[in-house]
Amino acid sequence: MFLNLNSEQQHALDAAGQAFMPMLEGLVKFSIPITLVTFVLGLVIALAAALMRISTSRILRGIARFYISIIRGTPMIVQLFIIFYGIPELGRLLTNNSENQWTLAPVIAAIIGLSLNVGAYASEIIRGGIMSIPKGQTEAAYSIGMNYRQTIQRIILPQAIRVSVPALGNTFLSLIKDTSLLGFILVAEMFRKAQEVASTTYEYLTIYLLVALMYWVVCFIISIVQNFYESYLERGYRS
Amino acid sequence: MIELQNIKKTFNDKKVIKGIDLKVNQGEVVTFIGRSGSGKTTLLRMINALELPTEGAVYVNSETYDNKDKKSQIKVRRQSGMVFQSYNLFPHKTELENVMEGLITVKKMKKAKAQQQALVLLEKVDLTAVKDQRPNALSGGQQQRVAIARALAMNPKVMLFDEPTSALDPELVNDVLRVIKDLANEGMTMIIVTHEMRFAKEVSNKIVFIHDGVVGESGAPEQIFNHPQTTELQRFLNMLREA
């Protein structure tokens, strides 16, 4: 070693080295893939919920509002526990057979839980984006003979999405950080890996600072990509 | 061509249109004049079902609509083209794409053919040079001419103009009025809401003065502007002269 470390410092450094590879594995194999999959699924749910929220049908509006209210009104960790630990018991309760467990793989439970979350939060963002588009756009689309679906699809959504991108970028960053909760439902993601090493080496400060640094690097890269994407979407709008 | 039968419209208990009957024949250019709030824009918007009458019926090219039947409204809407005060071009599309949009989405035309037709229309409003620009890069006058081309692309039987020059800088007004005049000369049936009285006089076959939700007076431009019969119209014209 180039540095002259005392034995405590050496121990901390060794722990960090020991933790790094498992953490990176947790990041690459779980945290990032789960984030990407849930973000896409979540956006699909969000779009559907946003369209339901602005629909003329009271029933559709009610369903969407109820869903959003439940997700936003309960802690995500509780939702994840219900899905992962609770749903298997549905089999037992519904079929009156204690052997009948509808077990979900941790990753599947994680994807369901996070997608529902992204769906609820992003739907409010997309709805805001849709509402921000002037009424004249809808009228112009109608005036050339478009129906509701064509108007939403070709005129309103492309503009609403552009307005929503900055806020959706924040949702994406939150999502990456929220994957740190998935260790509690046994997904071997980055933070869980960090905890495992921390609890055997007792180097809490080092390990948790290291994991914080890794989340930060990932988020930093994403925010750079997001900036590029935003300026790409802005092209041609400024005269 | 267009027939409005006993149209009434109430907005939150406020009677905006109190019973209007009107006929517009093929090839006629009819201009609605009147104070702001007189109901002239509301009446125009009913002709393409952007506004629905509380009572009465609207016929355009023998099509009519029911307030509860969206399909019938779309059918009526497809008879007419509308030009708005604030242009309402699609900002995420180029000028050419704005004109092509209806052809592709509504008429299901192939892209190449739509492009060809759109170019002819942009040529007509003298804007081929900016076809690949976005609306924000254009002046209001240019945007309004694109909006006219976009409406014409759908091959409407009637063109509706809702104060097409009110939002424009004075030096840009004439370019837009010239395009509208050209359309009139080609025999297009048109209904125009405008505050440009000189233009109204030149281009219209008939002027309809709308006052307080009813037709106050209507007739040939010469009669309306030079021999107004009612005190309301006289007062309205005097007010404009003073301004």
C-alpha cells in the first residue's frame, strides 16, 4: 500500500474492497434491471390511469382516483410487504387449504410493487402535462375532423409528454433509490449486499458511505442523460 | 348550404344566444359583426359543433348533429374548416406536417400523397419557403396562413373564420386578408367573424349584425354600413368610427 494506514483504517478499507464486487453485482443484476423494467411498466400504467382520470366516465375516473389514492396514501414498504408476504396467503384463505401458497418470487413482487408506485405518481404528472396543453389544440384537432382518440394520440400526448419529462426524470431517480427497499423482500439488490458486508465486518460508516456514493454516481449519470434528452425534446420549439 | 334553426345557447343560466335563424347559400360570404360578448363567435363555433346549442338545430351540407352523438358531430365538423383567432397550429409539427396531419390521420392518405397535396396548399398561401420550420419560428401572419392551408387540406364545403386577424400585428393583417379574399373569389362558402369592417364590406355578400344574442340586422354590406336601420347598429358603427 502507498498510504501508511493504521490497522483500523486498513480494516475499513478491506471491508470496502470486500463489499464492492457484491454491491456492484447487486446493482447490475437487480437494482438497474428492476428500475428499467418497472419504469416502462409504470409509465404504461400511468398513461392508462391518466387517461382514465380525464375521461368522461365517472366509473373510470373513480377507479383511477382510488388506485392513486391507495398508492400515494400508504408507505411503499408496506405495499411491498403486502405483495410479497401477504399475497401467498391468499391461496390459503381462498381455497381453505393451508398447503396452498401462492408464492411470488422476490423479483416479481418487487416489479409489481414498484410499477404500481410509478404508475400512480407518474399518472399525476402525465395528467398535469395533458391539462397544461391549451384547449385550442384539441379544438384545432377536432376542427380538422379528428376524433377523441386521434386527438389524444397525435396532438395532445406528444406535447404533454414533452412537458412531463423533467418531472418524470425525478420519478426515475426516486425509483432507483427506492430499489434500496427491495432488500426487505429478499431481493439481492445493492443495498442488501452492502448490509450483509456491513453486518459481518462492523464497518458501517465505510460501507454505507460507499453505497451512498454508488447510488449518487448512478443518479448523476442518469441526470446527465436526462438533460440531453430534454434539450433534444426542446429542439425547434425555440425561435 | 348552412341552416341554423332557432338556435339558443345558455352558459350557466346566462342566455348568450336567444333564438337565431340563419341561412347561408353555396358560394356566399357572410360576415358576423357585433360587440364582444354579443354571441357571434359562439354562433360560429356551433356550425362545427365546437359549441353545442342548448336548443335548435344546425345543418351543414344537409348533415346535422345531436348533442349526445359524438359521431354525428364529427360528421358535421368534416363539412367545414375552421380558422381560429390564435391560429392553434400544432407546435410539435412542422408547417408541412401541420397541413398533412388531417390528410394522414383523418383521410388515411399515404404520406407521399399527403405531402404532395400539402405542398400545393402551402404554395397557395405563399409559404413553401418555411415548410420545414416549426410554428414558433414564424410570424403570426405566417402561422395564420398555415392554419388556413391546414383547414383547406380537408377539402371543406365551408370555411369558418373566427376573428382571424385580431391577434396579428397590423402590418401582417393584409397578407391573411388577401388569402381569404382569394378564397372568396374562388367561390368558397365562408362565414367570418371579424372586426375589420373595411374588409367585411369588401369581401362579404351579406353582413349579419348580432346584438345581445339575436340578429339585430342583416343585409348587403352597402345597406348595413351606409343605411343602418336600428339604433343599436348605428351606435355600434359610430363607436367603431370613433376608435
